[in-house]
Amino acid sequence: MTASTTPLIRAKEPAIARRLFSAPAAGPFAALVLASVFFSLSTDQFLSGGNFSLILQQVMVVGTLAIGQTLIILTAGIDLSCGAVMAFGSILLAKLAVDSGLPPLVAIAIGILVCGGFGLVNGLLVRLVPLPPFIVTLGMLNIAFALTHIYSDEQTVTGLPGPLTALGRTFPLGRTDVTYGSLVTVALFLVFAYALNGTGWGRHVYALGNSAESARLSGIRVTRLTVGVYAVAGLVYGVAALLLVSRTGVGDPQAGQTENLDSITAVVLGGTSLFGGRGTVLGTFVGVLIVGVFRNGLQLMGVSSVYQTLVTGVLVILAVTVDQLSRKRTR
Amino acid sequence: MNDSAAAGPAGQQPPKRQDDEHPGAGRTSAEPAEPQVTPVLSARGLVKRYGHVTAIDGADFDLLPGEVLAVIGDNGAGKTSLIKALTGALVPDEGEIRLHGEPIRFAGPLDARQHGIETVYQDLAVAPSMDIAANMFLGREIRRAGPLGTVFRMLDKKAMRRESAEYMSELGIRLGSIGQTVETLSGGQRQAVAVARAVAWARSVVVMDEPTAALGVKESAQVLDLIRRVRDKGVPVILISHNMPHVFEIADRIHVHRLGRRAALIDPRDYTMPEVVAIMTGALSVTADGGTVVADDDAAAAAGVRRS
């Protein structure tokens, strides 16, 4: 048995068109475009800059959470605690600034760092004990939820100083008012898209999600990487906490309860596999927009919010089905 | 007397096979005198105990430049422990390991890799959702020159793709595109990627743990062919395998491991497969002059060998 010695290797990338089609976010992106076209045709108000800015505002908090969630899911983990951690962070930075009288920027920094601390603890438990991410973050969900209520004494924090709500202000872009917070969210998406796609760290995250053991054998420091991913995700939740208070103008202990799962919904809709190792953060951005566009469009059509949730549920199951079937085909 | 070894690659033997200098009628002796050529990797008197269990019991080991050395042994003979000790995955309690003649202690697998010892694991080696180039450079990515690389940690994907393609063609591996994901490849092609990756980085030794275990006949043949080409590039290969036909087809020498130590170091052209199996199971033992004596009559009879 002698293999031919003429190598047939092309060092260049596959054609652009093929790459676009094979990109994991291609399907979700098509769905987003179709939905947008549909809502543009069925309602007058959908297709306007103001409405798009509104959609961005509506999704910026869950979108930011979904960035952290994407990182964790890419490592074949999951984070059920992101919304609760964000809620604690938002109460913490609001109360530190209002009740404890800390300078607002210091309060913000502490809030974000504490969220990072929650992530760090999650990561350490997942990697060092080790425990399944589902269980660790389920526990952390309850812990953060309880701490939020204990610390806030069930009271909404009001009278926030300017820096805490600065990201909720708008600036004109053409004839559309856009919040600074939306920009922060978009910027974070771009930063992490680069980090995942353009750096060795990103490749290691994917490798870890493919197989932790093979990543270790490839010389990747798996423990450091895993703990780092959870900690970075926590910091991102901290930014989400700031975005949350800037948008609502108060520190609300009841916040963040639906976002735990909504962030997972967005990640899955964006074509990222729950089994880890496949997916993109830009896909997650598309997934977030799909949820936002459907909610917004159905609302404009006068469909009640229960049906919006129903549609979201159907979409999630559809997305996971597509993921499973495509995985089977490539096997 | 030895049909299977006749299939061995003629004209591809490592330069330092010195059958003629041995007195034992062309037989490699079981306890060879110190070889004239400095072994690439060698060990003397390795011991590793786990409580009352002795996994390595005074094992010796020699890998010569440019050879394919098969390491065979029954399950539980301790060959995995031996290989782990040689690749830094475990630290022996006693004994000495030498790399290129210099005594060395590996702190861990990474340390061994930094000394040019690469291991191809059965099926764990590749990340299926990543492309071939990304797998080739996993854990050793090349960054762009200048601030793009140092500040922004930007990968030089072009360079990695180009070098991957070069390695692949050097080894005669035929694949569609270096940018396709590993999961689109067949089992043999995946193994080829894993082997190519190891060879690309191995300066001293490539260790392959059962590289054909999960493969079909045709794919196994391709991987064996690949191992030959690796050897011809001058990188010695340690091949751990249960597959006797594969061992006899590819190996220049066979290290038979039994009860935690080297039971024999033989030339596959001098022994038949049943004899080697008998040595492996303890039915035959190899004498100093390369002859065999029956160590266990019943076992030897069961194995169908009898010679002295």
C-alpha cells in the first residue's frame, strides 16, 4: 500500500462563499434577515432607525450577559447564574454609591470586580473540585439571588449619581438617538469576536470545548484557561450590571431573573453548540438580535407578550435541532 | 523461518543495525552490549512503585537514531508506565534516563515536549471542530510580528497555514485543504494530522500509542506508510502496538516488555510471530546469545513453539 506522493494541499482558505455558508452563524443570520423583512412588510413602524435603536437598547443587557455565556458554553460549560450575579452586581454598585457614599467610579469598579469574583469562584469549583458547571452555577444562582435580597433588604435603590446612569444617555447618530450603553455592548462583542478568532487564547477556548484532555495534551494550561474564562465572563456580567442600572435608573433586587436563561437562548439561537467547541460570539449577537427583533416586531403587530415567549421557545428548539442534525451529518 | 519480517522495508534499515558484529548467528542478543551508537533515548534500571504494586521493575530501554522501535507487551506488563516515564508523564522512583547520551529528568509532559519528544495519543490528539492548521499549531500558535502580535496577540494564520501545508506535503499526506476542519476527515486522515503534528515538532523522538488501533485495513496501511516516512526523515519512532502483523511490518527492532522490565530486545527478522508472542507471555525466554529457551513447557506447547 503506497499512498501517492503528490500532495494536494491548498494553503489558502476556502472560497469566501463557501466559508459564509459553512459559518455557524449563517443560518441564524438568514433567520434574522427573514424576520426583519417580514416585520418591515407587516408593520409601518418596524423599519426605522429609532426602532432599531430601541431594539438595541432592549437587548443590550441580555446581549452583554450572552457574551460571557458564549465564552463558557464554548468551553462545554454552562452558566445558570449570570443574571443573578448581574443583579447582585447592580445592587452592590448602586448601594455603594448611594448608601455608602463611595465615589461612583469606585463603586462601579467594585461592582464589576465582585461579579468577576463570582465567576472566578465558579471556575475554581468547576475545574479544581471538579464539579459539573450546571451544578456549580445552579448553586451560585441561588447564592447570588439570596445575597442580592439580603444586601438590598428588598429595597429598590434610587437616586443614583450621574456616572451610574451615564451609559443610559443618548447621542444622535444621523436622526436616530442611540444610547452609549448600546455602543458598549457592540464594542464588547467586537472585542470578544477578535479575542476568540484572532488570538491563541481564543483557539485554546475552542480546543478546551472540543476536549479538555486533548487540550491538556497539546500543552494548554487547562486549569488556568477554564478559571480565566469563568472570571472574564463574570467581569462581563459586571459590565451588564452597570448597563442595567444605567437603563433602568435604579438598583432593582428583582432584576436579572429571566436573563439567566435568556442569555442561553441567545447563545443557542446564534448557532453555538451546547456541547462546546463550536460557535461564534458574533453568532450570539445575531441570536440576541433575533430575540429582540421577534419581541419588538410581534409587539408592534399587537401580539401579546405570552406569544412572544412562545415564539422564542419554538425558535430555541429549532436552533438546537439544526445544530444536532448538522453535527450528525459531519460525523 | 521468518516470513513476516520479509515484508519489512528493504533498503530502509537504520544505518546502525549491526547484526554482523553480534556473535549469535545474526541474532540480536537479549542483553546487548553497550551500543556503539549513542541511543537517542535510553534508560537504565527504571523503577516505579505504587504502594505494593511495582509498575516498572528495573526496566532498561534503548532507542537508536533513525529506527522504528516497537514496544510490545501483554496487558499489565507495564509498557504504558514505561512510556509515561520516558515522556515525562510520570517520574520514576529510581533509574536513569538519557537523552542523546545526557542524563535528564523530565518535570512533566511539557518538559519532555520541550526536549523534542512528541507523543501521538490514540484518539485524543485532535480538536475535531478546528481546522488542520489550527490543530497543527495548537498550543504553539505563531503570532504576528510587531505590536500586532505583542500587544494585540494577533495570530499569524497565514504563516501557520503555509507551514502546515509544507509539513503535510513533506510527509506525503494528501488532504483537500489545510483550512478544512478535522471532523470532515476520515479516521486515517485524522491520525495523519496527529502524526504530522508530532513530527513537525519532534526534534528527538516521536512516540505513537496504538496509532492503528481505531483504523481499518487501508487506513492502517497509510499510517504505517507514514511512520516509515517519518523514520526516513531521520526521526526515530517508538511504536506501541498490540497488532503483531503491523509490528512485524514496520519495526526495525522489537522491545518486548514483561513483568515491568525488558524481557528481550530483538530483530523481527530473526523470530516468528508465535515466538515473539511466546516471549511476551513468558513461555520462551531469550538467552544472552540470542537463542531461546523454553521457560514454561506447557505455555510453550500452547503457543505452538519449541526451540532452544
